[in-house]
Amino acid sequence: MIAQKGDGIVKSGLSLGPFPALAYDADKGFQLGGVLMLFDYGTGENYPALDSKLYTELSFFTKGSKMIQLRYDNSKLIPGVRICTNFRANIDKAFNFYGFNGYEMNFDASQLNPFYRYSHYEYLFKSDFIGRLRGALCWEAGIYASYYRLGSIDYANVNKGKDTSEIFPETMPTLYDAYKASGVISEADADGGFSSGLRLGLLYDTRDKEGAPSRGIWAEGHVLLAPFSETPFYRYSLTWRHYLPMIPDDVLTFAYRFNYEGTFGSRAPFYVLPYMTFMGQRTDLEGMGGCDTARGVLRARVVGLDMGCATAELRWRFASFTLWNQNIALGANLFTDATRVFRGLDISSLPGTLREVFPSADADVKLLGSSHERLHSTVGTGARLIINENLIVAGDLGFPLNKQDGDAPALYLGLDYLF
């Protein structure tokens, strides 16, 4: 059902959004598959807010990964409590691995890509509950469980269909192999493991709408407690997001974000570190570096015990209209992203070159970097197609400002704003 209100349409009831998963990620390749989204606007009195949302995805990427996702968000099932449940299976036979501590590790763009890859199978489940304390302040509580199965690359898979000059020889170890052999990655963590625990936090949210906000503050902090995991650990996340209308009616918005992902103590399994953790409707995001944190920086280029990222973005909505009973808007954005490690992991047992670990390696590769860690920065531009304020088709092009973060601009096609 629809109703006319002002210059737009007020949506109510159910809205179905099936479409092919056709996207591109500079780190993963082209994405092919299918996405089904079901929006429930209820009576429409709170449009563009939703009563519930279901997101399902089955897709694969041309660089070897497969993704299964199921996300359900409901604010009506339990009065006064929002329920957000997520399941994700990410099967990646060539996940990015550039070592720890950012610029303390060297990136050699002349090396074939498999040198900076490893096999990474991830299964993640989480269910979060959010309730209002007072005004815009809310409590957050959730449970989560994850399982990681890790290993060296599948040489036959990464070499499939390649020319002779592009073959990665089976006698050539990877950076992941060097980390294991030198003891930087412990035997207990090297093959992955199971973790589970609780997440507890506080949320402050004054956004005018969720999908494409133009004003308000969205801030949160939570702790992750995993005492009974195979490798017990304790982490925390702090995020500040602010949306400032420069020209009213959603025409021009300045948005910025600061995020800090930290660890209590000095011990956490390495496979839980390269993520930005979320409570609520989003699953944990791969970072730091890549499409969700620093567009243009190589995915997972920045890994440490404590990490942060920042984004400043100017969002321009240059056209808004109704078409086929849908509210449509076209937008463009300019952005700059940055990320860095603030507290690193111990890499003192790692030698300077690959042949110091594997004397028979086909080629020697410099492992340790020549500079201390500092900001990894990018600039870029993008475009958005916004449908009913909740379905947002996105495209971004990020340019790294240092060749140690990537030797070419990175293109990302997908869904949503970063925040």
C-alpha cells in the first residue's frame, strides 16, 4: 500500500526487493549471485523507519570467495526491544594477509597475489537486543559465536586457468607460512578455532533516518567478552558518527566517523583482529582497509591489537523523484578515509626476508618494512542510487596515497553508505 504525502510517497506494508548480486570489490573481484530483501513498513506512520527487514544473500566472487548471509531485524516482536540476528558463512580460499602492524610490514606489489593470501573459512552468528534507556540513549546486549578454519592457500585453485607467467609455484611459501614458521602466529591460532561470548554496550542515536541520514549523532561503545573461547580474549569498540546538513532537505550533508577497535591485555587470536565489530543489524565488517573502512587501502592491510579508522564524506543528493510508486534519489559523494594501528602485535621473531625463514624459496621477498606505522590515507568519489531511503545501491572509487597500501585505484560496487 502507498499514500501520498508532500512531495514523496509514504510506503506501508511489505515491499520485496529481489535482485541479482552483481557487484565488484577490488580485493575480491566480481560478485555474482542473488539477494532477496523484504521490507515491512507496517502502517507507514513511521516511514522511512521499518517494522522489520529480512536480508538474504547467496553469492560468490571471481577471486575465489563465497558468501551466504541471513540478516533479520525486528522492532515490533518484543515491545520496546529491537532484535537483530545475523548469520554469515564466508568461504575465502585466498583471503588477504599482509602481516601485522601496518607499515612495519613491507608490501611488494611486484609479487604475485597469492604470496599475500591464505585460506580463510569463517562462520559467524550473532543476535543482539537493543532497548531504550532514556531519550536517545539505549542499552545493547548480545550473544555471538564464530568458527574459523584457516590454512595455506590451495595452489591448484589459485593457479587454475592462469598463464605460465602467472603461475604461483608450489615451492614458493606465502607470508602466512612465514608467520607460522617463525612463531609470530602461534600453533594454537594458526589453524583457526571456535570462539563465543557476550557483547554489552550503550548506544546514542539521534539520526533523522537510518538508511541515508542527513542529521544527528550515532555513537556507540561495546565490549566483547569471550572467556570460554579456545583462546580467551576481551575486546572493545568505540564509534562516533555525526551527520551535519549543509543544505536542508537532504540536498548536501557532511558526515564523518571515528572508530577505535581495541584489545584488553596483549592476547587475542589473530583471526578475530581484522574486523570492525558491530552490534545491531550489521554483521562485523572486514577491515581495517578495504570497502568498509578505508576505500583504496588493501583489505586487512592494517592489523593490530588496537586499530582505528576515520572517514569524512560530503554527500550530495542532486535529484529526487517518484517512479513506479517508489521514492528515488540520485547522489554523489566525495570522501577521504584513514586508518592505522595504534598498538601492534609482537613480530620480533620475524626475520627481514623470506629466505631467512625458507632458504629454498623460489624468490626472496623483503618482509619487514622500512618505516614506523602512521596513517594509511585515501581520497575518492562515489555515487548512490537511493530507493525508499532503505535500499541504497553504491559505487565508490578510492585512491591510496601511499603505494605501500595499493598500487592502483580500487573500485567497489555494493550496497549502502559506509555509515
